[in-house]
Amino acid sequence: MAHIFPFRGFRYDVGRVGSLDNVVSDPYDKIGPDLQEYYHEKDPHNIVRIIKGRTYPNDVATDNQYTRASDYLNTWIGEGVLKRDAAPCIYVYDQEYVVPGEGYTKTRKGFVALFRLLSYEEGGVKPHERTLAGPKADRLNLMRATRAQFGQIFMLYPDPEGSVNTLLDQARAARSPEIAKDRFNDSHKIWAVTDANIISNLQNLMLDKQVFIADGHHRYETALAYRDEMRGKVAPTSDFESIENRMITFVSFDDPGLLVLPTHRLVRNVKEFDPTAVMHSLKDLFELEVFPFSNSRETAQKKMLEIMHSAPESSHLVGMVLAGQNQFVLAKLKDESKLDNLITESDCEAFKRLDVVILHTLILENMLGITKEDLTEERNVEYLREVEPGVDAVQKGDAQAFFLLNPTKTWQVRDVASAGIRMPQKSTDFYPKLVTGLVLNKLSI
């Protein structure tokens, strides 16, 4: 059951910062060194200073990125840069975006509310991806220092009738939203809703729904860890902004604006890597089609991706570039029925037929010797959305292989998660990301 609650969020005072465009950011896990500097330079109040602050060689326990994050948060609240809403709200959150590579615009509709935390064992929340130890430790340190929730967790829920968005249309029509443009020039629109009838009806609509984590597994598991750590250490509160609740963005599985992009795999540091031997091994299970770079790498890439993107869902395709071979290779699984014996991690048929599982099990593990532990510790694989950087890395000798995938389908996320199975890390890339900084939740402890 999905118990949701309104809350008194903290939001930037546009009168103080001038434009929300300058103070929101990507989620923390998308912010590498270059983006970190970009956001730091963009505005002195950009949320990056809290969620992904700079580190320095002389950092100590009393002065580091987490303590500085707490100082920024408290200072901005004290100065009125961040202001708390006067009444508990749910926040309608829509994203109007241009589909990458396609050029047309879609809108993904959702809302932000607090959600009563449930362990996975309780069954109300279904994860679909494995998590990594490092990001969870990092987020837990930030939560301990700030006692606040910043980045959104993205959850999906079933609503084939569209009842939730129909209800929230009342809020959308009542007044104009605040709008932030992200670095891709996509629009993030937010409406603060205090109408007691809308909130009550929304709570009732969500009460019987199973929810699924689309993005933010690390943040959700961190919230559970912090809740368990603080139980018994803090006084109970009747405020909704308690350790028992977490700020979540909810979007319907049936929303027409829902989009999943592929996440590709760049491979390095595999011992005794032999591209010729890999090609030979592939032929046992896959039909191979080669697209040489002889005329144009761009042309070869376009041809292969066109085939991948237009293939029926029953096809299982993996594109690749291997070191020392100036070509794309498209591997198509010969016999789907063999997956039942080749993939033994789970009996779930939907799991065994995921392209990402086929890649991880049959190629990365069985052919390259990259273990699940290697993947968890991020020893050999880097995850990329864009194709060109991966191909460039292999061409320059900075990587041994680059593997390309079609996106995981939303129905696959639902079916695999419903079966209680976890996909490999970075199996999905829901686009666009939920920006950080539109609304924050400060815990009442």
C-alpha cells in the first residue's frame, strides 16, 4: 500500500536567485568532475554545493563536503534563499522535453509527495536494479550531516484509467507553474498544491497501488538505512517530515510521456583480452553481422543502430566494437530457448530474456570473465548513454570493448520487479532525469 503525505517543502525564492535555471542540477549520480565545476560556476546558490560539493586534500572530519553541505543548507535557509512553504503541499511535477535524437516534444506528468518507507520484504515497493556500496555510503553521510532529503526518487505506479493525472489537472489549471530549464533546455514545471480535497483524493487513489522504483535505488535504500539508524535516537514526531517518510516523485506506468533510453557498457582492464577469441566464442550463440568503418564510421554506426532500433521486441541484439577491429559487430541471439539453460541466476522468464542480462551473463561473465563482484565494485565496466564516447575510447586504445543495447521496456521493468528479481546495475535510463533543487525536504529531528 502506498501511504503518501503532503509536506512543507523548502523551495528557492526566485526573487533572491533570479532564475531557477541557475540553481537546479542533474541528480548527484550524473554529476562528474566537469558537471560539478559547471554547476559550481553557474550560481553561488546552486544545489550542487550541497549534493555534490567539492572535496579538498586537507578535508577532515570537521570540515569536508558533508559538513560544508550542512552549512550551505542552514545558511541559505537563514538568509531566506530557501523558503519553507507555509502549508503542507503535494507538488505536481511535469517535464516537457525533446526526445534525444528525434526532435519532437513529449511531456511526462508526475507529482511529488512524501511516502511512508517500506522495506522490500514488506512487498509494497518493488526494486528492479542492483545497487552499489559506494553511492549508498556517500548519500548516507550527506543525510547524517544535513538531516534533509534533496534528490528525488522516481517511482512508477499503475494507473491505466489515468485517474491520478485527471485529478491533478485541477491543480495544473488553477495557476501557472514555476519553471526551471535544465542544461538540455528541457522544462521542469512545478505547482504547489494545498487544496485539501485534491490531496485527500490523491491519497485515496494511491493507497492500494503497488509502486516500483524506476530511478533512485541507492537513495531509497539510504533512506531505509537512515530510518533504521535513527529509530530510538530521535523523539517521535507527528510531522510528516519524519525519518519514516521519504520525498518521492511518482509517475504512472501508463503515462504517454514515459521514456527509457539505453545504457551502454564500456569495458576495460580485462586480463588476457583477445578480440579474435571473443568473436569466435560469439559465433556459438549469435549470428554476427559486420559493419566495417572502411567507408565511414558514422555510416556504419547509423546502419547498425537502425537495425537495432527497428527490430521486433522478440529479437535479442547486442552491438559492439572490439579493440583492434575497425568495425561494428551486431550479435543476434540464434535460439531464445537456450536461455533457460544458459542463464541460471533466476527462473523468471522475463528476466532471462532481458538484453542486458544476456549481455552480462553470456558475454561479460562467460566470455570475458567479469564477475558479478567485479560489476558491483565497478572494476571493469563504465556505463555510457552516448555511443560516440564509447567508440572513441576503444579506437584510441583507452578501452577494450564497447557494447551497445536497446532500451529496456517499461513492461519488462514491471514484470521483472513484480517477480522480485533485480536487473543488473544501470539496466534502465529513464529520460529526462528528475532535476534536484525544485523542492527539498528537511526532516523534523
